[in-house]
Amino acid sequence: MGVTVLGHFGGKKVFNDGQTVKTMMTFNALQKVLPKRIHRIDTYYLRHNPLLFFFQLFVALCRDKRIVVLLSNKGRRILSPFLFFCSKCFGKIICQNTIAGMLADEAEKSPKFRKYIAGFRANWVEAKVMEQKLHKLGVMNARYVPNFKSIAPVTEIPPISKWEGRPKSFCMFSRVVKEKGIELAVDAVSDINRMAGKTVVTLDIFGPVDDAYKERFEQIMQNSEDFIRYCGFIPAEQSVDTLKNYYMLLFPTLYVTEGMPGTIIDALFSALPVIASDWKFCKEMLEEGKTALIYDFDRPELLETKMLFAIYHPDIIQNMRSDCLKEAEKYKEEHIVPVLLKDMGLK
């Protein structure tokens, strides 16, 4: 019997959001060790072709004993009761690889939902605080399993001399939407250069532009100076080759419930320190003065303060690069996949 991965693969379209990237990473990692026993169901079709989706789900349940699910909040609400039923009535091994950071909050609000996920074989969550909260709620199958990357980290840290006498190059690498702090970052870069009377910092923005934000973002870019650039979409597998060329990553997210973002792992693999708002799980991934400069979530104006500190203390930022690479070790595929296989009863 094989394994089915149920999650958002994006149909025939290309998506670069965290959910799709994590789903693809999980599937590809399991495919390496189970090449002839791995299958997939794309939740993209739950909305766009529900007949196809449920047919594929029926086939998977007849064929495979183990189902790994990666679902959004909405997907969990729709499919968790059915998956619980499959677990209890047909002996299916259901393992949930959690997307984002809301699972414990959802379980706290709904005893029925809590019952459903407690009936799975495992709930892999990306934060230790989520694991602890779920255990307190009686969901004892919650297990801390960090997100991971299958790409290779950098082998060389660029010398500090690379940034001597030139503007410090910052970047953003995420979905382009207001809630990721795009406008906050643009304003901070513009203010710093205006105060300096010259270009001391640049900002390159990478990522797919959210459809609902496209018009607003185009206006922002039209009104921005040439030290702010939109550099388009970069495939996930090219993240390290892109990010390693920058001074720091900006992650001024306005989502307090942000999970454990893949872009932070990309930065660590790239030996790239981060300036980040202190979102809910920030300090499980980043450490002040070691891998990041972190500011109070409720004081977004401090982004600019942290950037100024970074610009004028390149020696401190340089020393953080080796700590980033050390921290990246825990997010390597080779450390995570054996845990997934063991929980599925395959090792």
C-alpha cells in the first residue's frame, strides 16, 4: 500500500505561496524514498473541478492506507470530519502536516474539530508552542516537526568588503501583498535615503503579486525611486542563489498569526540575516542579535530604526551570517523526512 499526499499543488498553474511550496516540498521529499508508492491529490480541484477531486480521493482511499494532508484553514474545516471518519471506520493512517499557525486556535474554539484531529495518527506542527497548546487541549498526537527545504545552503559567506562604499541591498521574498509589509518597507527605504541625501540602501522585491493588490502595487512602483525595484517571481528552488547576494532580508509581516514562513528558512540557508516584526512564532525561528534584528509587532515604525542600525554596523551583520547557517541545519530535509516516515509506520 502506498501514500497519498493531499494538498494544494496548483493544478496546471504555477503558485509560489507558502502552502503550495510546502505541499510540493513534502511530496518531492517522500517521492525520493517511496518512488513507486507515492501519489497525490490536488485540492486546487476542490474548488475548480470538485467531481475530479472527489473521484481522485475515492481512488486514493481504495488504493492507499496512508494519507498525508496539507490543508488551509478552510480545507481543514471541510475535510477533517471526512478524514476522521476514514481513520476510524476504514483504518486509514491520516497524518496532517499543518499549514500556517492557526491549528491550535481552531482546536481551542471547536471541540468537534479537536476531536477530529485527535483521531489522526499525527498532527505535525511547525512551532513548539503550538505542540504544547494542543497537548493541553488533549490533542496528544501533535508533534513538533519544523518546515524544511530540500535545497543546498550556501558554502561560502560573502566577505564584508562586498558592501564597502556601496548602498546596502535589502530584499523581500514573499507574496506581494500589503499584509506582508510591502508598503512599510518601501516607506522605510525611501525615508532613509531622503534623510541621508543620497542612496545608502536599496530594496528588491521578489514574489508573485496578489491579484487584489496588483493595481495598488503598480501605483507604488510608479511613484518609487529607482532604488526600489520589483524583480518578479523566482522559483523556490532558486531562492538561495538569489538571496545570497543581499545584505539582509526584510520580513515586516503584518500577520500576527504568521506560521513558520519558508522565506525565513530560505534566508537562513543563504546566510542572510533578517529584520522582522515579532509575529506570533518569530522567536522560535529567529534570535535577536544572532540571526535577526527583531522589532515590536505593534511598533512598525521601528523597522526603519533596525534598518539604520544594520546599515551602520556591517561588522555585526557580517557576524550574524555564520549563525544563520548554523540555524539552517535544523531545517534540512534529511533531518525531517525520517520523522515523517516513522510516524506513518514506514520506518
